[in-house]
Amino acid sequence: EHPDLDVLSFTGSTEVGRHVAGRAAENLALPAMELGGNNAHVVLEDADLDLAVEAGVFGSFTHQGQVCISINRHLVHESIYDEYVDRLAERASELTVGDPSDPDTQIGPIINEAQVEKMMGYVEESTAAGATVETGGERDGLFVEPTVLSDVTNDMAAACNEHFGPIVPVVPFADDDEAVELANDTDYGLSGSVQSTDLSRAKRVAMAMDTGMVHINDQPLNDEPHVPFGGTKGSGLGRYNADAILREFTTTKWISVQHEPREYHL
């Protein structure tokens, strides 16, 4: 609300971001918002499964999934769905949960009890709706086991919410159009990834995804200082990093100098 405020940068939840952006706009201050995400890891049937699974494990479980650009949903073609789920569950079961100060630990604690209860609630709601726990699904204090859910639909709690934890709902799709439809069926549009050996096809899917960033044959957990970072829809406004951030926090100004007398016809 300060009268000297020209630009306001905020990183946080979409709910709070909407409130902050609204208050800034009342004073005609430009909001730059980096908000939530529900990022899809799309695995087409021609994908390299070894690469797709390893990318999926990294993107889902790094920092226990507590990153806005972590994978929130795995969308997998129905013809490779069972094999992908089996491989993913096997890799998830191998991850070591424990003290983050121990170099051998791969999965540390969740930030607080409220967040643990929220994500475990999503798991319980999803299993009650028909999802199957392939591995994990348990907690010990603030430590949550890496959890893989199959038989998931896009409207189940673990898939449609930003769970911010080591929870992996895997949703099947029949073709590229349905994959895009499912990926875009969210209020968020931060990031995503597409796995395919056909780059032209992967690019078509990536272009159709309504997100600020898409990574082909990789996973969404990427942030580089020389490329723009930001989302669409409920994931925010504006772009960070590189020249983009300079444009967000500066504006152009026209200053002219008339070196010769002008005739003003009035």
C-alpha cells in the first residue's frame, strides 16, 4: 500500500499471491508472482522407460517433493502404464528415509506436522476413491515414505492438489490429446516435462501444455539463471531470471532532445 511501491515480487501460495497482487494493483503497482504448481511428467508410449523412470524419481522425490517445480503427477500412456508403475515403485522403495545430515539419506523430513497431515489426507482420500498404494503410504513423525499410487484419476485428491511431498500419483492416458487435456486440467501452469524418443511429437505436446516451462526428456526440477522462469494461470505473473527479471523491475522512458527549432502550426 506504500505510495512509492512500483513493483511487488512475491513467492508463495496461489491463495496468498492473489491477495497480495490485488492489494498491489489497487496502488497500480505491478505484481511479479511466483506461486504454486501441479506439474505433470508426461510419458508417451515411445519413451525411453529407463530415462523416464529415473527422471520421474528425481523430479518427484528430491527435497521430499517440497519444491514448487517438483513433479506432482505422472501421466503415462496406458500401453506402458503397468511396467512404468512397477519400475517406479521399485525405485521408490529403494530410497533411504532418515536424518538429512546423514550423507546416505535420500528422503528427509517434511517441514511440519500440518503439511504431513495434509498430504497423508490426500493419500487416504485417493485410496478411498479407488487408488492403489504400490509402495509406501506410511509416516513416522515428520518422515513420509516415498509413496507411489496407481489406478489414479486426475480428479483424485493426490493428483488435483499441490501435495508438496514424496507422493507420486500415476494417471493413465490413451493418446496425446488426452495427455494434454489431463496436464492442463489444473488451476496451475508452472512447469512440466515430456518423455518421448520422437522430438517433433514431444515438442507438439510441450507446446500444447499451458505452462510457463516444459522440459523434454527431463523432469521439471530445473532453474537456470540465464533462462526465464515463471508460470501461467494460478502459478503466477511475470518471469524471473536473465533479462526477463530486468524487464519486470524496470520500465522504459522516452526522453527526446530537439536540436533544431521546430515550427509549431497552431
